[in-house]
Amino acid sequence: MYQKGISQEKKESLELAESSRQNEWDYPSFVREIFNGKLHWDLAFPFPEQSEADKKIGTEFSKKIEDFLKTHLNPDEVDKTGEIPQEVLKGLADLGAFSMKIPSAYEGLGLSQVNYNRVIHMVASYCGSTAVLLSAHQSIGVPYPLVLFGTEEQKKKYLPRFRRGAISGFALTEPDAGSDPRTMKTTAIPTEDGNHYLINGEKLWCTNGNIADILVVMCLTPPKIERGKERKQITAFIVEANTPGFEVTYRCDFMGLHGVKLGLLKFNNVKVPKENILLGQGQGLKLAFVTLNTGRLTVPAAVTGISKWCLNVARKWANKRKQWGSPVGEHQAVATKLSAIAANTLAMDAVTWWTSHMADSKKLDIRLEAAMAKLFCTETSWKVIDDTFQIRGGRGFETGPSLKGRGEEGFAVERMFRDSRVNLIIEGTSQIMRLFIAREALDQHLKRMQALLSPKSPILIKIKTLFSAGLHYFVWYPSLWLPSFGIKNIAHLPKPLRPQIKFVKSASKKLARDLFFNMGIYQQKLEPKQNLLGRFVDIGTDLFVMACVCSYAASLSKDGDKKDSPVELADLFCKEARVRIKRNFQDTCFNQDKLSDKIAKKLLAGEYEWLENEIIK
């Protein structure tokens, strides 16, 4: 399945990642079908809604957290001092904020994914550092993987501690190991009696790591021999921070999120009982991948909350600030930014709540949807923040406390700007998200043609696979050229949005055709063509978001107070998305990727060093 000529290191990295990913699709996936050329509109429409009982629980708890933060926490002080006060941590613990997703059977609040995301959504609009503290603790920290994969003994031992305020973190990254876990160096070696493991190594940038009471730590355990080859084993351990040999040696300082506590963690013969293994030996990466499928949904919720805050600031300022005799919001250059902020915020809202509801329903496989939600919402939110910064002008660059100090409203756009940039990096960079989505999108084809692509497959197996795949594609591929006919329930959509969903259906067919065509052309050489794959992913993402926002707008339009405004915003988003989609389709054929690759190689070789002249190095 891998192209000829790749390095052994890269091959090992790909094999490790491949062996750790989820192989089966036990439930439907809306996005997977889009890449297959099919629109399952019934999965997106009507838009899911919370039950009144669940909504009441979320509203009441969110109000408690909001009231507490507004009276006890100053986000500008957190930014200035780099500390979330201890009394705030205690108050949050007393409210149960560190056990939101833990089932009530283990003393947790047992909130649904929707309600949990409502809380993070609200907190992020107020203080980014506090939102990260809470979300990193229970979205990817110990509570969630423990709920998913822990033994009953592990759950009873650790989960109740989070209701009492224990804080957790997830330790995967190392100084020399990030997106490629093959380079991990932290080891866990069993003791002679086999009852314990000794952990040695370093972990970097573990959110909450510097103040965590309990951590999930990824380690290399002794390799196994499979089919005559040595296979690396990455295993997840529950580690208590008070264990001898564990040490926090450094706190990192960042551009934003000054209140988060993360740095360099060292493990020197940290003795952990074998009962602290989560999921099983060699299952660490699988645990991480599955945890992130739902765990990363808090990022869209958070950045959408931030975007709504920006919308509020931009609207107020564009009305108040006058230049050349009229409010700046009435000047077309600013008006275009305002309308884009509003339309994009509605789209982020739609994706956030649709994926949150799907996580609660447990009727869909949302690994692709969650990755797209993270990718789309973080990149779109960054654009919203940047546009808000521009609309505010010099006041966007000035800090909130400085604005207050001279008598103006202290809109902390500058702080939000600094706090938000990392969202395109954490829990999977935008580049990694695109590669992950592309791999999952191609899965249905790779499985069907795996024997053909493998040089080790016997000739009879190749012939059988060729016949089976040929029969499938003989029917499937021509169907992608047929006109798109009626879409069930489309008549229930507001009229302006019906053409948008018809476009989603027809464009998904073209996406499936073009992706399959490029697979046929490049075969094993498709994997390194990351820009090409990224364009296909961006097309699929826009189609997914278009479906979500149309369904969401139809639901919101039932509220008479909103009138036609949700439909107008959804229509604008879809029309802009269609422009991007058409451009990306064109760019799959006509682009400058070869020239860019050539220049990059020369740049790395030092051939453009002359351009770095007349600077202080």
C-alpha cells in the first residue's frame, strides 16, 4: 500500500498509525457517504433537538458556572498573572465542573455531550485559559478514556476523585515526538515480578500537566514479534502525580492562554502497577484515536463561543464608530466582513451542535465529522477573530485593561486573538486533520483494492479481487454521472436553501468521481500529494457544513422572532462555500504544486539564502 522508495522510518510510521486506527465502520457516517458520492439527507435533516428535560439541566448548570465566573474570575488578571486563582479552582470543583462528563454512578454530573459543550462554549467566550483547563481535563484527560475503556476497578478508584476536584492531563507529546508517535522515547519496562512497570522519559506540552493529580501517559512497552517482524507497542498508563520519580521540571510560557499550566514532565523510574494499564498493552494509540473522535468536539464548541463574542463586539463597534459621516459598518468593505462573521458563526454553530447531538445519539460513526468540525471551526473562527481585529482597528491591537484605563469599553480582542491562534494546532493541526480525513475517506476504496495494491498478495487473490472490485466499480462509477433526482424531505426546507442541498448532492458525486480518478492515476503515489488530498478534504468539508447549516437554519426559522434571518445567513454561507468548492475542483487539475515543491527543496538546500540579506541574524 506504500509507494516505492519511501524511507524505512516513514514506512514504520505509516504502519504504526495504520495498525492503531479504527478499521471497521459499524455505524453510518454522513461524511463518508459524501466521499462515496451519496447524500444521506435523512441523517442531517431534521436538525436534532435537545429534550426539554436535558435542556433544563444544561441551562441551570451553565447559569451556575456563568454566575460564578463573572463574580470570582477576571480573565484579564489571569492573562496578566498567568494564574487561575486557587479559590476559583475550588469553586469550580464544588460546582462539579471537573466531573461534567462522568456518569452519576461514579459521583459525576453525567452531562450529555450537548450540555457539556454548552458549558465549554460559554466559558470560552469569557476566559480561554479556564475553558482549556476544563476541556483538556475531561475531553482528552483521564475521565473520558477511563469512562470508555477503564475496568470497573479503575473507574471506582479514580472517577469519584474528579468530583472532588482532582485535575487530569493527557501526556503523549515529547520534545522529539509530536504527530509521529514512532519517535516516542518514553519507556515502561516491566519489573522482574511482572507486577509493575518502571516509566522513564519526558513529556512536553501536556495541558494541565504541571498541576495534574492524575495523568494518562503514553509509553513504549517491550515490542512484540508479529509475522516475523518486531512491532512497537505503545501503551497507556494511569499515573498519579504523587508517585516517586515524577517531576515537573519546567513551565512553558506561550503567546496566549497564559493561565494554562503545561511544560516539561520527567519520569525517573516511576513505578506503576500493571493494573494501571488502560485498554491493554499496545493499545495506547488506538485509545488516543478513539478518545479524540469525540474529545475534540469541545474545540468547535469553544471557538464558536469565541466567534459569537467577536460578533457581538464587531456589531457594537461598527454601529458606534463613525467615519466620513456614517457608521463604519455601513461602508461596504466593513459590511462584507460583518456579514461573513455572522454567516460563518451560524455555520460553526450548526456543525458544533449537529456533531454534539450525534455523539449523544451513538447511532453514527462521527470520526470524520468530528475531525471536520475541528478543522472547519478552528480555521473559520480564526478568520472571524482576524476580521473583528481589523474592524476594531487600533483598538483591536490595544489590550482590554489599557482601553479600560483610559475610559473605553475594555473589549479584549487582543487577548482573544492571542489565545485563539493555538486552536489550529491543538488536538490535531489543520494539516494533520486533512491527512486523517483523507485517509478515512479513501478507506472504502483501499479495503476493496488492498490485495491488488499489495505486492505480497498471491496471483489468485489478485484475480479474485480484480473481478470483485471491477464488478463494484462497473456499477458504482457510471452511477456518479447520472443526474441527481429528488431528495427526500427537501420540500420541508425554506425555498432559498433547496438549491444549496441539490448542489451538495451533485457536487458529492463529482467529488467521488474526481477522487477515484486521481486514485487510479497516482495509486501508491497519491499519499505524498498532500495538497491534492487537502483540496478534496476541503471540498468535502464545505459540503458537510452546507448540509448542517441548511438543516440548522430550517430549524431556527421555526422561531417567529428570528423571521428569515437564519435562512439569509445560511444562504450567504452556502453561496460563498460554492465559490470555494468550484475553485478547489479547478485547483485539483491546475495548480503550482510541482513548482512549489521544487522551490522548497532549493530553499532547504540553501539556494535562496541570498534573500536573507540585510537582517540581524
